Amino acid sequence: MESKNMIYIIFSEKRITEGIKRGRVVLVTEGETDQRIKNALNALQISLEVIKVSGFDETVVKIGEFIIKNPGSDFVVDLNDSEPHLAVAVLTAFFLTEIKAYIVVGNEQLTTADISPTKISLTKDHINIIKTIDGGFTSITSIARRTGIPQTSVWRRIKELKKENIVDDSNHLTYKGRLLLKIFS
């Protein structure tokens, strides 16, 4: 897959060369990047973006925000040489934002659409309802009044959010819902 707007996400400096062949390279890391590599790439006028993360939640949120800020891009996530917890966090960000990514493992390539657990596409109404619930409004009536969305539509959207484990039975955000809120805020 080749594209002008390709973003190649890697987890190891060892994969930089593979990324350079394909497009814009983004390194997701918990550690420091070797300054010699940065200097060499700068001398060749090749940019390397580094997203420094710490912990699962921060990784999901930072990658989710990065995905949202790059609309229309084609994403490739190279799982080779990745730390498992970082790989899972990055894939979680793609699942939550519902943006398709190509995944490279060894010589295999598949897409997040092939393995995504999410069944609905989040609309602006879903996001507004999630934000309203986070603001402490949990009844259908109060959410409808606060968002301006008709009550029947709020009821339907909340039913969808519950099915996806974004909202619980008491109309409060689940862990997944709180992560989505952070990404879309």
C-alpha cells in the first residue's frame, strides 16, 4: 500500500528504514530516541516524529488525538519489534476512533477493520451524549434537554453506547467511554 498521506507508526528505531520507504514516520516510545539517529535523519531532511508515552491510558489518548488530528491519512501500524502493551494501546486507539489502519506483523498485512471489536460508528450525537453524561446528566430527559437531541434519539443512541460498553446500565461512562471522551475532547 502506497499513499501520499501515509503515516507509518513504529515502536522501534530498528523499523525507521522500513517506514521511510513508505511515508511519514512516527515512533511511539516510552524511552528516549537516540540523538545520532535524529541527527542523521535531519541531515537527510527526513523527519521523524516521536510520540513519547507513559502508561496504557496516556498512550491510547495521545495516539487517539494524533489520529483525529490527521484526517484523510492512511495509517500503517508496524507491530514488528513492538512492546506488547504499547501495541495493544495503539490498536485500542484505532478501535476507539474507528479509523482504519493497516497492520504489519512479520510479512503479513491486515487491517484494523479485520479485527475491530467496535460495531457502531460514533456520530456527533454519540459524542455529545458522552460529553453530557460526563457532565453529570444521566437521565434521557436531561441529556435530551442539554444536547437538543430528541428524547427518542437519545434513548436509541444510549442503547447503542450500552451495547458497545461505552455507557453502563446506570447511564454512566465506562472505562472505554472515559477513554473515548479524552480522545474526542
